[in-house]
Amino acid sequence: MFDRELYRADNCSVAGTLALVGERWTFLVLREAFFGVRRFDDFARLLGIARNLLTDRLSTLVDAGILAKEPYRDQGSRERMQYRLTAKGAELVPAVLALMQWGDRHLAGPEGPPIRPVHAGCGSPVQLALACSAGHHVPPYEIEPVAGPGALLVSNAPAAGAG
Amino acid sequence: MFDRELYRADNCSVAGTLALVGERWTFLVLREAFFGVRRFDDFARLLGIARNLLTDRLSTLVDAGILAKEPYRDQGSRERMQYRLTAKGAELVPAVLALMQWGDRHLAGPEGPPIRPVHAGCGSPVQLALACSAGHHVPPYEIEPVAGPGALLVSNAPAAGAG
């Protein structure tokens, strides 16, 4: 049984990821990037977000290496910027899908979910699944946290050598 | 190819789920619930969150059916409240793990991740995986959104019968 009281949370991977992408607009920018949106003006219009907020959220994602910023130029126009998911950004797709899957199940109307993620290779629906390395399908209530190699102990004892 | 421009986003399952649990403290309350934390005082102390904020976030999660509120009484104390994940709440564990997995991969120090999720039945490490119904393992960049049965078209045309 995991004893939460023993460990510090300041190196928590959930909190760290949320600090980067947990803000609502930031996550919705990621959703649009997953839908194939690339251009600043398209993000702004589709999300209905103020341009200064969008600039800020895109910078956060570019600085974190989640989106890559690239110039493009339509014929007869000045150079503008577009943004695409990097490989590191694409690894957040499971988080987008996890939230989507929960919403599809618990919030969608009787007509069903608005979006279905499919495998581009074969067109079959994609699902997130939890499996253990022994090959078992794992329902959420059978998951248990254990301390990993980077766990930091809460210690009230003075450090060795101190006072 | 999915044409994002054709569809409305106001019934988006990602946005709907984020509206419930996307706020940073709310998601960290879920993390603690996944770690087995139950009692108000424990949430408050472990998160370092102000009690009025915690009350608010717990109410949101109880109202959404994600946490269940139950009385408990320690010997010699007055009745207090504890909160546990419902089945609906446990279905958010994949979202917690998706964020954790990304953070473990991109933010953890050289010593490794602080927490490892394992299968309670067998002790083997648990991983989130994307698979399609045809049985293929699906890397994130091979996922494509298509319109589902609940997709709402953007329509600038007047509704049938109008004007």
C-alpha cells in the first residue's frame, strides 16, 4: 500500500505537465493542433480567443518544444507564422484522447460523440487502453502507485552531518 | 482528411471534460484521490491549498459524480467528511496517467520518475497504450480525427423553414 505521506510532491510528473499545458486555453490550442490547425489566424477564429492570449499560449508551447513555429507565405501576402505539433507534442495526444474518451462517455448527448479518433493506416477506431507489462488488461481501479526511482522522501530529520 | 472548419466545437468532449476537471487544483485533488487520499484535512495539508478553495474544488467534483462524499468519525472526535473516487471518477485515471507518462518522459530528472503505476493484481508496471479495433498498436502521429455521430455542422445557411 502506497503511503502518500512519505513522499514530496514537488517533482510530480502530473503537476509538472499541468504547469506546462494545464491552462484551459493552452490545452484547447493542443486540441486544435491535433485536429490539424496550423495557422495563427485559424487558431484565433476557431477558438474565439483574444489574439494577445493566443500569442502567449503559443509561446508557452513553442518554448516547451511542444509546437514548432514555422514561417509560411501565401501568394501575394506577407510572411506569417504557423505552428505544428513536434514529436514531443504528439506524445500529448494520449492526454487529449483520455479527456475526450471520458467526455464521450459521460457528457455526450444521445446522438453520440462528435469526434472519433481512427487509425490513419486502417480507419479503425482508436482507443486508449491500460495494460501491464505482464500482458493483462488493467481496469483503472486495479492501478496502484508505488514509489519510483525518483521519489523524494519527506524528511523531518536533520540532514546527516547537520547540527 | 478531417476538415475542422466544417464543425462546431461547443459540444467538444475535451472542452467539456476540461470545464469540469481542467482547473489546476481540481486535477491535483484527483491526483491525490488516485494516491489514496480521502480526508479533507489530508488533501489540504498535502496540497498546501487554502481550505476555502479546497471546499470549492471538492464540491465541483462531488457535484459531477467524480468523488463521493461520506461521513467518518475517529474515536473521540466529531463527524468529519471524506471523499473517494467513484467508478465515474476512476475513469479519469487514464487522463492522470497520460499526463504523468508525458512528465516522466520529458520532465523527470536523471534518477527517473517519482511514481510508477503498477497492476495491483500482479505488480507489473502499467502503461497507457493506443490501439485500434483491428489490433494495431497506434503511435500518436497515426491518429486521425473523423466526424462522429454527434458532430454538429457549422452552417451559415438559414435553418429549414426560416425566413
